[in-house]
Amino acid sequence: MPVIRVNVTGQAARLHDSPRPLHGVLRQTRNAPGPVIIMTHGFKYRPGSAEHCPHDHMLSLSPRPMPWVAPSWPRALGFGGDKPDEGLAIAFGWDARGALWQAQRRAVEAGRMLAEMIRTLRRLNPDRPVHFLGHSMGIEVALEALHHLPDGGLDRIVSLTGAAYRARTRAALATPAGQRAEFINITSRENDLFDFLFERIIAPPRRGDRAIGLGLDAPNAVTLQLDCPGTLDYISRLAHPVAEAQHRICHWSSYMRPGVLGFYNVLLRERDRICLDTLRRGLPETPAPRWSRLLALPRPDLPLPFASKAS
């Protein structure tokens, strides 16, 4: 089944580059076997822009360079192969250009439109799982949607180095829809600089609050630090091999890293097998502190005698 491309336009969600009504297209796909997986981008994208359209980049089955090539999220998540049980892929676009605070405000507005679309999906097929995967500030879209959804509106949320505060996230997970959702908080110390800048530009909901990149304490949430060797070893054995971190600073590692999208595919399609308790079982008790990767000593490239057995 092809990807359904949706954009927030004004106060409504509409099909990208099509005059057809969104509800009619969703209705036609109501009996498609498999989960619904909604994907959204982060800061700096704008649907319809020649240089910044997410539907031409990672949300496409065939991404083009803008200017760099990103992997296709839909294809890596199991879509585009004409399998009868692929489910429904929805690429959800919103205007994330401008200043960071402007993008955050639009992400909140987009969250209300996302909730309306999910309510439609639930009415059309109440038994089909609905999952969400978003990068950076795109996670604000899902957090806002939880405030406008009924109990059970979203099943699993995968946050890729999400640009959001802990208090904001906990409040969303305390809503009726949030209490039933599972929140998988993908972090990496590669993203520390971007979390730090987010905290300096966007005022926190309460004094002293920190970004979820430092971890999130909630009963229905788990934090996976992708540059932690122990975490990588555990999830690679549990679900899917994921490559080691290659950068000290990188905002896109959570979806550019080889193997990582395959891991998310398992998380979203094998939810019963990979439950949150299973994920927690092999993780360190606390994430590594901020800046620990940036300030770490470089690893030697040569097999020096004194480092030959180092790990």
C-alpha cells in the first residue's frame, strides 16, 4: 500500500498535493490488515517547499538528496513491499520552519489536527493498532495529541531524540490517552548540544525542568540511550542489530544510524513480544550524564600495547 501523505494546513489535516478529502482516503484503507504507523519530522521542514519538504526526504519511499540523502522511514518500517499485512503508513507533515519557538507553537497546533485524524482512524477500525514515530520537535505533535484523544487513542510512541521537556511529557502521559500509551524515549549523548540549545531557547513549563534527552521517569516510558554500549548490545540481541555511534555531536543519529530503523520496525510491529518490561530488563539503571560523550577521551585507533585489552 502506498504511503498516505498528510499535511496540516490551517486548522485541518489535508492530503499532500491532492484535492481529495482525507476522510475518504482513510475510509478506503479502514480494513487494511496490519498497524497504522504515523511518522513525522522535526525542525526546519516545510511540506511543499522545494528544498525542505519532508515528503521528498525521509518520509518518502524514495528519498531525494536535500542536500543529503536520508533513509526512507516508510520502507525501513515495512511499507512499500506490497505485502498484504503491511498496514497503513501515514507521513504527517507540518510547518517547522522559522524560529524554534514558532516551530514549537505550530507543533502544538499540528498535534490537535493529529488527534482529529487518529479519532477518525479509530472510528473506522477500533481494533487496529495506531503507533507514532517522530524526530526532535515532532514529538511535541504526539504529546499535544494525547491531550485531545480518548483512552487508547495511541498505542506506542517512539520519540527519536525528542525536543521536549520532562514535565510536558509527563503531563501528556498522565492524560487518559497517555496512560494507555507506551512511550519509548530514544536518546543519545550525541544529541547533548541540541538538548542544551533547546533548553536555552524554549522556556520550560516549570523552573529547573530538563529535556527528555536526560531520561524520563514514568511508569509507561522507557529510555534507550543509543550510544551506550550495553544498551546497544542488549537491543541488538533482543530485536535487531544496531551500529555503534560514530559521532560526538549528531542530531540525526537516531534515524541515520545503520540498523536503527529496523529496530523501530520490530518495536512497532512486535509490540507484544518486545514489551516495556522486556526492554527495561537489560538496560543500565541511569543514563550517562550530559556531555559525557563530548568530553570523553578519544579512542586509540592503533592496537597500542597498554590498550590491547581495553573495551
